[in-house]
Amino acid sequence: MAKFTVNIAPEVCKGCELCISVCPKQVIEVSKSINARGYSPADAVRIEDCVGCTSCALVCPDGAIEIFKEDE
Ligand code: SF4
Ligand code: SF4
């Protein structure tokens, strides 16, 4: 099965959690850290479960997420 990389730019994220709500695999959670703008950014914690649907990247209002398919 294909593997995917989920890159979330922590300094771009504003912690709106939209990506968390649309992910069908619960890959993303709120980070315990706080970024320079005072938000707790989203973090891809179960990256091995990602199915590459790109819903999170499409819904993010700030374009903070990129999905890459890894070479097999
Ligand atoms: S690409 Fe789909 S499965 Fe992967 S983290 Fe984003 S919403 Fe979840
Ligand atoms: S949708 Fe974008 S801005 Fe909102 S929590 Fe997710 S990565 Fe951050």
C-alpha cells in the first residue's frame, strides 16, 4: 500500500482544527506546542494511517498542509 507524507507548517497553522475534523483516519491532532503566533498547531501523529485523500490540505484555509506520496 502506498505511503504518504503529511507536512503541516507549524508557523502557518492557526489551530482551527478543520483538518482534524475532515480526516477520515484521525491522523491529525492538536499539538501540545505553541507557535510564534500563539496557536497550538495541528500535528500529523498517525502518519502511517494516512490514505492520501488530501481532504486536510484542501480544507485548510491557510494552505498549511502538503501531502506527498512516497516512492515505493
Ligand atoms: S490526506 Fe486524508 S487521510 Fe491523510 S491526513 Fe489528510 S485527511 Fe487524513
Ligand atoms: S486546517 Fe490548516 S490552519 Fe486549520 S488546524 Fe489544520 S493545518 Fe492548521
